[in-house]
Amino acid sequence: MKFDNLKNWSEYWKQLQSALLEPKVDEAALESSLREARKKLPLPVLWLLGKAQAGKTSIIRALTGNEAAEIGNGFQPCTRHSHFYDCPDEMPLVRFLDTRGLGEIAYDPTDDIQYCESQAHLLLAVMKVADVHQEPVYQVLRTVRQRHPEWPLIIVQTGLHELYPADGKHICPWPYGDEPLPNTIPTELRRALLAQRAVAEKLPGYLPARCVAVDLTLPEDGYEPVDYGLEALWQAIESLLPFGLQHLLTSEKEVRDLYERTAHQHIVGYSLTAAGLGALPVVDLVTVSTVQAKLLHGLAVLYGQSWDKRTTTEFLTLLGAGIASSYLARLVGRTVTKIIPVLGQTVGAVWGASSSGATTYALGKAAVYFFTRRKNGLNVDPETLRRIYMEALKSGASLLKERLRNK
């Protein structure tokens, strides 16, 4: 898009409408820009290791809130035995790296470990608390922490209910962060937890390993809550990683709707991608618009809505001229700032990142309201739609600012 085209916002709004309706872009050029953008905002990588059936996949499902997803089918091979899982897959916010079950017969993890060492930001060692034979896991942890003593390590102790007495239930509130562990914890379980923690204390590394007791079960197992200890695990992750990962993945705590939660992850993923594109010294704004168009198309599919000319026109019309001029003002400011010598290379990059990302976030949140109302056969209130956009513009800028600061 040429800079002169921004003089008339109504004409550009029509161009945006066209891009949304029929996004036409050189796929190779887009992919090249996306690769550059991802370099600006590298993904946080959580490396999970442990024995088979330790609960690694359940942890990924719980952290991403992706209960409906076939996590097992989402894994992609990255080495002969290890796999990665990107969430969400198109514009990921986080990458989980899963190592094959340690201690399995005829499995030498050496090559996998070397590969994973070059990728990870945080190491999650998953251990069933009832399994006393964890030496294969400890061996790998000793090796990795000797080579990377600065790496943060969380040991996730799982399967607590396996050591409950008959008819035992979860202890609420969750008591496993107390020192010493309280006597209300069943004796056998407390003994097993302490045994694993005693070994963890002797692992190499600058920082002590953090141990978190978690029990992720299915509703039919009869234990409430089913995600017992998950909040404590989130707190441990957030204390060790600067990415604000919980907010990026889960949005507001009160959001329980699966559609909206899934949509939130997609919106943040696309917003971060747009932010990465906006930070590049040279990138055509059409590329940012194309990313926004892909997001809106994806949300329409998620909500089972058509995204044709009529729908596109209705959505943009409801947003109105005020939103359009605000949208363009940010793009103009971004463009002008970027062309300022020297200063534009720094301030312009930050502005470009935040404006591109925030407008993408706001468009996505407004679209969720739009699609939700249509899905339920309800009218879309234009004032509400605009208010959601403007509020999301602020909250998106704040969210992305935190992520950009800790890139």
C-alpha cells in the first residue's frame, strides 16, 4: 500500500474490506515476512520430560485449556523420538517440547536431549508421585543442569490420588506449598512427595528446583476439582518466565466459554505476529492487513459463520467511521515515525509493533462479539461493538507491551 492512499480513510477502508473479503497476497513473500517477524518475538518453549504415562500430555491440555483438542494428533515430530506442539498451531504463542518416555527399553535419549537443550526456556520434569523409580529422569536432569545451571526447573509431582486412602478426596485449599507439608496430607503421600523433593534439592544448578503437586483427572474419576494444583503450577511458571504466558493463553479468569477461550488464543497469536511484522524496518502494511484478514476468517470458521461480502460489509459498517479513522491514525503514525532517521528505527519499531498488534487484537475481540451474537441469532449492537473495540485496543496494547518488553 502506498502512503498516499492513507490520505482518504474511506478509500482505505474500502481497500481493507476488499482485503478481508478476498485476501490476495504473495504467499512466499508473506511467509518470508512472518519468519522475520517471529525472529523479533521468539516463542517461549516449555520442555517436558518424564517417564511414559507421567501426565505430560494432560499438563499441556490443562495449561492451554484445550480440552476439546486432540493433543496427541497435534504433536509434530522434531527429532526421531521427540515432538513439539504449538498452541495455537497457526500463529503460536507457546511451544511445548515433549520427550519420549525416559527409561523405556531400547531408547537412548542422548540425541533428543541435545536437540531439546538448544530450544528450551523452561524445563518441566513430570513425575508420578507413586512411582519411586525415577532415576532415568534424575539422570537427565543432572546432565542438563550441569550444562545449564542457570536454567529454571519445575518438578511436577502428579497422580496424587493414587496414594490417597480409600474414599480419599483432594484437600482444599491446596496445601502442598506449605513448609513443612502439613499433617493433613495422607502419610504415604507426604512421604512420597518428600522423597522426590529430597532428591530434587541435590540437583545441580544455581536456582533450586521448584516442586509443584498437581492432580489432573477426568470428571468420571470423581475428584474435584479436576485441575487440582493447576493454579499453583501457573504461579510457578509465571515466577520463572517473563512472558506473561497465563494471560496470553487464558484471558480473563471468568471466561469459561470454550469458543471464546480458543478465540482468545488465536487473537493473541495473530496480534503478536502483527506486532512482529510492525516492528520490521520495512514491511508493506498490506501484509499486516492480510494477517488481520486471516484472523477474522479463522474466527468466522470457529464460530461457524460465513465470511462473505455481505458479512464483511456489515462488520465494517457497524464498526463505523470513528473506528476507521482511529485505525488509520495508528497506521499513519506508525508509518510517519518509521521514516524519521535514526529515531524512527527504534521508536518507530516499537510504535509499529504495538499499533499493528493492538489493532489486530481489537479487531479480533470485536469480531468475537459480532460472531457470537450472529451465532445465537441476536442483533449486533453497533455501540457495544465499538465500545468493545476501543476497550480491546487499550487492553491489547497493555498486553502486547508486556510481551514486547520481555521478548
